[in-house]
Amino acid sequence: MIERKTNGCFLSPLASPLFYLLCTVLLALSGCTEETRVLPVHEFRFTQEPVRNAALSDDARLAAFIFDDSSVSVWDVDEKRERYKWHSDVLDEESLHLITFSKDKAWLALTGYWSTTLINLQSGDVVGSWHFSGKDPGATASSTSLSHHGDSALVGMTDGTVLLLNFDNGTALQYQHNTMKVLHVGYFSNDYAFSGGIDKRWFLWDLDKNDVLLERQYRSRVTASVLDNRAQRAFISDALNSHEIIDLATHEVMSELQFMERFRFFRKGLFLENGDYLMTTSPKSVVTLWHAISGEEIASWEIKRYSSEATTHAITLNKDGDVVTLSSDGVLQSWDYRALVTSL
């Protein structure tokens, strides 16, 4: 749902020519554009407890939270009810700070500094915990991703190591492409993985052969990595002024995000309409919709905030085709981005 209001100069017929000239200059400098107020289709707050991290299932049917007391809960989004709750005494460690669903919604992975705990979402049983370490003995987990069926997980470490944990046989493979803290890690498919880190480098590589298929070097740390397998596109952003949309079939930069500010920071994102559009989130509360081909901004708005530090932990599409965001305030909102696109 959108509302529009027009901002501009209202000129009195009695105004002097000088006033007209001044207003014309101001309009040329600042623009007289329509401001778009985007309203959520749906909004619900699951909890008022402090949230350490949160996740959505791929279809936005399940929401999960790690709370500050290291307890974890999973909610049914449609029914607005808590399906499971686990207290810290049944989980492996109190340092849990990373949470992710498998794409088939059958498994939930909880990761602390040195272990990942796997939970069966059909039964609610804590299956077990797998301990790991990087090349540096003091390295801790900094990012994670669970495979489609939950049989393996990628764990990025603060020393630049990426681990491939195989839950079936208990093995862990090490990859060392980044040299510093891995901020983003994920599966591009069953056979390929990507990672981006503080070392300003981003990689896409073959999990079996360890061959690097694509490497990008940036001027600052990689703050966002968004990949779409079907559209064969990636959005990679650093902390300065590189915000690229890349064609993964040709490895060429298709476009860069265009905006007036000197800097913008991005954390998460989602490609839409087979890669024609991109939605991004800022480190705080701003959501932005972009044309992926041109890099032009369509609209920006804020998520619902109950605290000054509110941020978006997860973003995905629901069964109705709306974009869904889940915040650190425990607020789920859905957005009809199609109304913004069709109103252009």
C-alpha cells in the first residue's frame, strides 16, 4: 500500500519576479518530486524481549529468534503462535548469535563461537552439536548458512576461514580464500559457495574442487552479498562507494546503485522479478527498492521501530508474493513492492 504527497513551492500570484526566480532555483537544486510513503500490507510484533538475532524461513512461514538470555523460539507466522521454545540449558552454549533455517524448513541451525547446534523442526528435538575451529585457535564463528536440506552448513570465521560442516559424517572441510573476518557466507547452489569479508575481498568458488570462479576486490569491507541463482545475479556492496550488480553468467558488472548521498551502507537484500528489481536494507531501519538494470532508486521507507537501534535481520518473499522483513524489535512486516513498480 502506498500513499503519495507532493512537495514543492506554492507561489502566490502576488509574488515578485525575484521570488519566482528564487523558487525556480531552489526547485532546480532540490527537485520537486513526489514523496512516496510506503505502508505495510501486514504487521505483527512477535515479542517485546530483547532480540539478539532473528531469521525467516525461505517462504516466510516460520520466524525464529535468539534472545539475550540465549533462549530460542520458533513461531508459525500464519497462525501467530509460538511453535517451539528452547531454553539455554538444553542448547550447547550461551554464545549463540547466528541462526538460520534450511530452505525446506525441516531444520534450524544455531551457531555460537565454536559450535553449531542442529534442531529438527518436525519434532522440535535438539539433534546435537558439532564443534569446530579455524586455523587460528582463537577464531570464532562470524557468519553461517544452512544447506537446502540441512545436511551441511557453511561457517565463516573471524580468521578468514570458511568451514563446510557435514552433519551426516561429522567432517569439516576448510577453505581459506579470505584472510580476515568473514562477514558473509552462503550457498550459491549445492556445489558453489560465496564469501565476503573485512579483507575487502569477495569470492565465489567450487566446493568440490575449491576452484575460484569469481573474485572481486573492493576499497573497503564487504557489507552486503546478495545472490540469486535463478536470475544469475549478485549484489555486492562495500562500506564506501562500491554497490555493484553483477551478471554471474558473464562476470561483468551490469549496473551500480545510483543515489545522491556520498555514502550509503547496505546489509541485506533480495532480488525480485527474476532479477529485474532489487530490495536492500540498511544497517538500521531503511528499506529501498531499486531498478536492477539501471541502478536507479524507486522508493525508500523505514520499517516499524520500537527502539532507536532497530535493524532488519531477515528479508524474503511470502506465498502472496509480498516482501517480508523481520526486525530486531521482533516486528514482521510485509510490503507490496508491486504497487510501487506498477505505479511508475
